[in-house]
Amino acid sequence: FMIAPGVRGMVMAVFVLPSFRTVFKIIKDEFDPAKEVTHAIVREKYRLVKRHDRVGRMADTQEFSNFIVRQDHFEPECLAHLLEVAPSTVSLKEDKVIIKHCYTERMMTPLNIYLEQCSADERVMVLKDYGNAIKQMAAANIFPGDMLLKNFGVTRHGRVIFYDYDEVSYLTECRFRHIPKSQGYDSYMDGGASLSIGPNDIFPEEFGPFMFANPELRALFMEQHPELFDPDYWLALQRAILEGRVIDVYPYRNKQRFAGTVGQLVH
């Protein structure tokens, strides 16, 4: 076992067994200050996704208790890291490593790493699919919360999958807003209420810099999916869900769909 490639998580310690093509995730004892969640909340988020329609865009997780592995199956750096960040979950007994609780998922290439290594054509395709993944999760009433590239993976077939669930929520529980603008004296008289920000407030207009540090990737993605940065798009999606409308989500690209009844592929 070795530490998973990519950016280390703020909530989870992640390690892999490359020959098994599986990722193992352990909840840390303490989270980075930026994360305002608890162990119980993290577990509930993973249960939420497990019970929900994942529309082919969220990795399936398996949950295990009292997972026992021989110590010599771990790289020393990996084992030391797990013992440091999750001592209440990971312990040693003779030559065995005992893991009280963990999740497993299939191994994928983190999207941020994929974008560093792929060709220009692959970059266009994977960013298109990244946006489609966000839209399709939203159509299933799931908002990923943390949409950073590192929280998505690319399968060997080039499909983008979300796999970090500690901030997921139902889309209908979010409050999508335009960035408030000060109205001068009026804002002062209402006590700043028009400028206040609540815990469920989300400002899509700010997604760009948050999702992409690279301005070229950001510009390409915004060209492909401009509606994701428009609060009205999200509000319309919320209304559709609340009205009970079923939004079609296809587990394949449009070019793979059949046209009409003659079996002709749509291009």
C-alpha cells in the first residue's frame, strides 16, 4: 500500500494498492481548519450518496470495519502517515495493521493530474465531461459542494466521476444567489441584511477562480459551460426538481445516441 497520488485530502487520508486498482479512504481524527464538518457528518454524507441515484457520476463506495492487513504490505511512509493523522482508527498489533473503519472506491486518475498530462484534444473533451458531470449530478438533486478538480477522477474510458462527498448536499437545500451589490444608504439602513451571507448561500459567479487556478483552463471551461456560472440556471433547475419534473440523464455521450428508430448514430 502507498499514499494515493495527488493533493492530500483535508478530511480523508487516502492510500492505494496499485495492483488492486482500489482506493482506500480513512477519516482523519482532525480536519483542516477550512472544513466545518464532523466525523458523523462525513459518514452521513457518504450514506446519502450510497442511497441516492448516482447517475453514473458519483463513485460507488464500500464500507468496511476492522480491516486487518500485514504491516509489511505497507510502504513505511504510508503507514506512518496513517498512524499520524488517524490514530483512533489505525493501530498496530504485532505484525498486523488494524483499521477500524474505511471506505473503498475504484481507482481513477485525479482530474487535476490528468489535465497536467493529457493532450490538447483530451483536455477539451475532459473539461466538457467535467461540466456535464456537475450538470447531471445537479439534475439528480445533488450539489457536490467542493467542485475542485482534485475531487473528481477520470476513468480509463475518459469519463469524469466525482468521489469526495464530505460537502455534498441536496441541490434544493442550497440558496443560489447573485453577488450582492451595496446599495449605499439603503444597505446601511437595512443593517447590512442585503449583503449578509448565510451558510447555504452559493454564488455561481465566483466558481471560475475557485475551480481553476489556470486561466486558460478556466476560459475554455467557461466557454463550454457558461450556464454553470449563472445563478438563474441553478434556480431554474431547483424549480424543476421541486415541481417534480424528471430531468433526463444519459450515461453516454450524445454522439453515442441513436437517432429516431433507424439506429443511426447522432453526431
